Amino acid sequence: QVLLRDSGGGSVQAGGSLKLSCAASGYDFSRCRLAWHRQAPGKERELVATIRADGTISYLDSVKGRFTISQDTAQTTMYLQMNSLKTEDTAMYYCEACGAWGQGTQVTVSS
């Protein structure tokens, strides 16, 4: 069973940066699609960024150029670097890989 632990959320002012991490417990997710999702209160969950198993990366249009998804060389941790944060980026962020989900980490951006 894959266990994921996401972390790195916090409160920042608009224009600031945060880096989210998602560590897999004892599992190499090199064969899986890696993804970050987010959900704001009262809104539907959004797929923010993905790395497919073939290495293809894609982003939600609203975060293109500001967010970067990546993974470490051991392929047991993935990241989401978030720059130029906007108030509308405020949400709970979840990592997903190999059918498993992290518990979520809150990102709050204030104006």
C-alpha cells in the first residue's frame, strides 16, 4: 500500500512562494502518474499539475508559468513549487500517485 504525506503549506502574502512536498512511504512511483490537486471551500476540486509516467507534464491554465511540478531522482518524493501566488490559489492541496492520496496541506494567500 502506498502512503503519501504532503507538506509545505502555509500562509503567505500575494506574490510570495511556497514549495509543497509529497513523500511516498517506501514506494517508487516511477510508473505512476503524479498529480497535485486543490480544492477551495465551496468549489470543485481542480487538477493543478501532473507528471505522466512518460514524463509529460501539464498544468492548469491558471497556474502555468507560476507553478512547477517535479520529482526527486529517487522518485519517492514529488514537489510543487508555487511562485507569484495569488489569493485565488488559496485551497487545500493534495498529492496523488499510484491511486493513493496525501492528507492535504493548506495554502492560504492573503492580499
